[in-house]
Amino acid sequence: MIHIETKTSSYLEKKTDYLIIPIYQDQTIHTDEWNNLDTAFHQQISHMIKAGEISDQKGKVTIIHTLGQLSVTRLVFVGMGVMTGLDFVSARDAFAKVVQQLKVEASEKSLSILLTEQTDLDMERLTQAVGEAFLLGTYAYEGYRAISKNKPSFQTVEILVHDEQKDKAERGLQVAQAFGTGTNLARTLVNEPGNYLPPHELARRAIEMAKRYGMSYELLAKDKLEELNMGGVLSVAQGSAELPYVVVVKYQGKEQWEDVIGLIGKGVTFDTGGISIKPVTGMEDMKTDMGGSAAMIGAMEAIGRLQPAVNIMMVIGCVENMPSGTAFKPGDVITTMSGKTVEIITTDAEGRLVLADCITYAKQQGVSCLVDCATLTGGVVVALGHVSTGLMTNNQQLANELFQAADYCGERLWQLPTFPEYRELNKSHVADLKNSGGRYGHAIIAGVFLQEFAEDTPWVHLDIAGTASQTKPTPLGPIGATGAMVRSIAQFLLQRTK
């Protein structure tokens, strides 16, 4: 992982390969650092900005060689747009574009970032924006190539601030490092091939994270799942040679184990659709069907680093959905841990069965609220595309907390309804429920299926099927897994400490 730290020394004293300097369109008064820099170049920097040779337009990057005038080798100017009203997302995205330009030509070089200008964005948030831009923007999945194509990252990255801003800068960078590390962990898990990350390996990675931060954990293997009557998890797994597991991780940040937040993640490490097999085109992407569990593991990684005063129980169901002579079938009726029976309409609606048991388990353990996350439906992709995660809830106050957290982190959420008419579509003639209520309103129908198991416990459902991966690179990351919702869930948990 790239190392970033804050410093209070002057850039004039630094020997660094690249000095990154943000510039603003409405900037009229400069700091001493800026004035000294302009003086060193006989006011030519100001002249180049006025002439448009150095752009102050948002996201524009200009690199010039200092030609020995400074101990710095190159100056990197990044346009930030208007200084007044600068927000977190704009700042993060502008610096992310710098990262994308420099990581090719400046790998293994030293970088310094001058953050001494006064903006409307608090120094803590500005430093967090810079930290996330570098940590997310430099992420690369190594994969299993015999010869690596990924270049080494930057040698060092230093953020230069004034003495009086050092504490705020440190706090912002600490959050950035936690959020960035958690997001990148989730990305790597989702990017892993299904044969390298079967259910037992996903469970091991979750436990590895728990051990790293001294969290307690329990691994529920097949015999325990049978004892608990987890028919949802067991049914999905019965067609695979891979055994199912449910992983329970507890983080206790308060003296008393109370007001526990339940985090539930879908961990289908590969989804063929089972007997209701999926089309061959695009099936390779079904290795990402454990994105919800990856998001929860990533959020817990961030929590482990920040150690907030909050109690959390993470429950993830790790299974593989395969067709075979032992697989569950359309028309079967299964009994979930809750005692509710479910008629199987399609074995490709398996994630909700796994989540149902995990939700019931968390409820029986006494959680005060539930947040589940899953790559649950293609329907949410049809509805919202790859821009926004779908949200459903039985408790608007809890949903509003998630909206606040997502807005803070710059992630998109959109709420879908849970009208009683949708719940009617899940009714069966031979069981309490059926696992598919039809094509129309598919994402909503899946969500209200889960609501039947959340019952009166405050619950939010996050469907990340459209946002968990991307087919084009962005300044914040390459093709592949995005780590969607890791930062928003982690921020939601931090908000609960207030």
C-alpha cells in the first residue's frame, strides 16, 4: 500500500521529484509559499496562469520543469476550479486525475503536495480527499500473470501543511487511509477468480481481517448450519462440491455489548444460476457475486483501523451456487432458519435465501438494526444503471443515516419503494413465500423478500449489482471491482458513535 504522511516543512527545504500545487480560478490572495514560488520564477508562474499556459480549470494538470531554480525537480499544477464552495468530491476527483497522470511517468518517484491555501473545505476533509485520491487511484489488482504489468507506485507521498493545520491534516489522512485500505481490500476480494476464492477462502479472508484487529469471530461450518436449520444457506450450497460457511465477526467498541449494529453480506463466490443456469455470455463476471460480503469485510477493515466507540456484528454467508445432481431445484420448498418456508421458483434467485438466514441469525443474536449489502439483482442495474446503488428500508430514519454517510463519501444512493403490493408478489400457494415474484420490479421484489425476515428490526438493504464493478477505468480506479459502499458503510458506523 502506498505510504502517505503529513509534513510541516517548507517545500523550499524539500528535495522531491514532483511538487503538486492546487490552483483556483477565483484565487486573489496567496500564501507566502505561493508568493515565494512565483518570486523564484520572476512572476512567470502568475503570467503563465493568466495566459492559460497553466490551467486553473477543474481537473486540468500542467507539469513544468524547474530547471534547477528549486530543489524540486518538477512542479505539477492541478486546476481546482472555483475556490469558494470547494467540496470534498471535487477536490478528491481533481487530485485523482493528477494521480492517473503521474503514476505512469513518476512511479518510484517522490511527491509532495502543497496544501497551504485557505479554502472553504476544512483541512481535515481536504486531506482526506487527497489521501483517498492517492490510495484509490493507485490501486492495481496484480492477478495471476506470470509477468507483472503493474508498475511500482510512488516512492513517497508527503502532504505539506502549516503547523496549526497539522492535527486536522493527520485526522483526515487517518480516515483516508482507513477508508482507502478497506475499499481496496474489497476490490481485491471481488477481483479474485472463483477458483482462488471459494467459500472457505472467503471465510478465511474475513477471519484474517478479524484477527488483524483483535475482533472476535466464529466460523459456522456445515454441521453447525444444519443444527441452526439454516435451510437457505444449505440449499444454495448443496449443488456444489464446496462446503458452505457463515462467518460471524464481532467488533466491540463500547464497554457494554449493546446497541449492536448488524452488517449482513452476500458471499456467493460464484453463481452459475444453479439448475436455472445463466447464459454463457458474461457468466465469468459471476465471480463478483460476493461483492456484498466484500463490502462488509472492507468496512470492518476501516473500523479496525479507526477503532470507534460502536458495537458491530458482521454476518456473511459464503457459498457457491452450482448445478449438479444434488442441487436444489425449481419447485422445491425449503425451510429457512426463521421457520418460514420458501418455494423455489428459480435457483438463480439464491442470494436472498442466503441473506435471509444471515439476517435471522443476527436478529436472534440481538442486533438493534440491520444493514445488508449484496449484488442481488440484475433488476437494479436496469433501474439505476451503474451509477447508483439501490436502497430499500423499513425505517426511514435508518435510511437517512445511510444517505447522509453516502453523501459525505461521494457515493450515489437511490431509494426504491417497499409498498405492500410488492410484498404480495412474493406469496406462494404451497409455502409462506416464493423466492421470485416475477420480472417486473425485480429489484424491489427481492428487497421486500428480505424485509419479510427483517420484520420489525430497523433494516436497510443495499443492492450494489450495478456499482460493484466497472468496465471502464476512472480516475479513482481501474477496470474491475470498485469497492462500492465500503466507505459509506464505514462512515455510517462512525456516525453512530456521535
